[in-house]
Amino acid sequence: MKIFKNETIWIVGASSGIGRALAINLSNQGANLLLSARRKAELENLNQDLGGIHTVVPIDVENKEDIQNTIDEIRKSGIKINRAIFLAALYEPQKIEDLDIDFCEKLFKVNVLGCFSFAKNILSLMKEQNSEIKQIALCGSIAAYTGLPNGQPYSASKAAVQNFTESLKVEAPKNIDIKLISPGFIRTRITDKNNFPMPFMQEPEDAAKAIAKGLKSKKFEIHFPKRFTLQAKLLRALPYWLALPLTKRLK
């Protein structure tokens, strides 16, 4: 069933991992896609795999001018974006005492400032466009729920995205739907860097199915797998005197 037929969906971070799997899923369900990431060659290969029917839009989300210019070009083209999904992210597991501050700066430019700039500009574009379907989905993480050992600065960046998306939800016009995507452990280039146990690991295709289903739901947060994310939410709900000693055991 082509449940996204005739919808134009922009995926930022489509070249690999969850973004690539989501592009395949949404294409199979009839969506017209804008495929974005820094790696143009990988985007073109993906588009060819999908029959060459979509639009490749290279973008460097570390560069706010590139984000602004790309959205201005979409504005001039007359393309109406129904759903915009921001999945781009950097990650490197680091203990706080070993933080690479130069990398932290780069990570925050992508994960936080890139996300903020994209949301601001796509929100402005959607306000101008006449369409029944208007949706912005930003990718946080269950790592945003609480400060995790070895997760800095990634966890902190995703906490910022989660907080920002909550604010965006209450500020955005009612006709623009806002979603927060909170994945657990998904087998990607990011999780390949981890050397610690990752419970309830899922494949990118599983993540894509959960996101595609969530985009059509009325719920604000798309979190998965539930058997893991619900435990993480419980940990976040505990008082610090109980939650922090439990989190320390994860070291």
C-alpha cells in the first residue's frame, strides 16, 4: 500500500544508516524524495538503487549558509515539502576526562546548530507553502534521556535536540506537525564505534519501519524499540539519588 503516495519528503542524512533505510522504505511506499547528505556520490548511488526517480540535494549541515542557501533554492524551485526529516549526526564515544574539544565543536555544529538552523529555515518555508501535510521530524536519541558514561558529547547534543524539539512543538503553528525521533541502538556506522554491550540492537530497516509508522501517527515522539525505550524513560523519571547510582553501573 502506497501510504506516502504523492507526498514530497526531504531526508537529511540519507546517505547511510537509518536515513538510507528510511529512504528505501518511503520510496517503496510512494513518496517523492529529496535525498540530502554531504556525500553526493552515495546519494546518487542510493537514488539509482531506487530507480533514479528522486532528487539528490547535497548539503553540509555543519555550514549554516549552505543550509540557508539550499532551502532558498527549494523555495525558488516551487517544490512543496510535506515532511522534512533531520537525521544527520556525528558521534564518537569519549570519556569526559579525554574529551577532544575540537571534535566537540564539530559535533555540536552538526548535531545541534545544524539541526537548529535546518528547523528554523524549513519552518519558515513551510509557513509560506500551501499544503495539507506539513511535518518536521528531528532526530534525538534515547541517549538524551539521561547523562550516560562514555556518551559525551553525543548524549549532551541529543539532549539539546530533544529540548529544542519540545519547544518547537509548542511554538509551531497547529498546521505544522512536529515529531521527535528517539532511536535506541541501531546497527550503523555510529554504533560500530562502541565497545560496550548494546541491548535490544535493531537493524536500520527496523528503525525505518518504526519511523515511517510514527510519521503517520498523532504522537509527538517516535521511540523504539519500546522494550528498551520504556526502561530508559523509567530511569529518567527516577529521582537523582536513585537514578545516578543505577546509571553509574553502566560504566
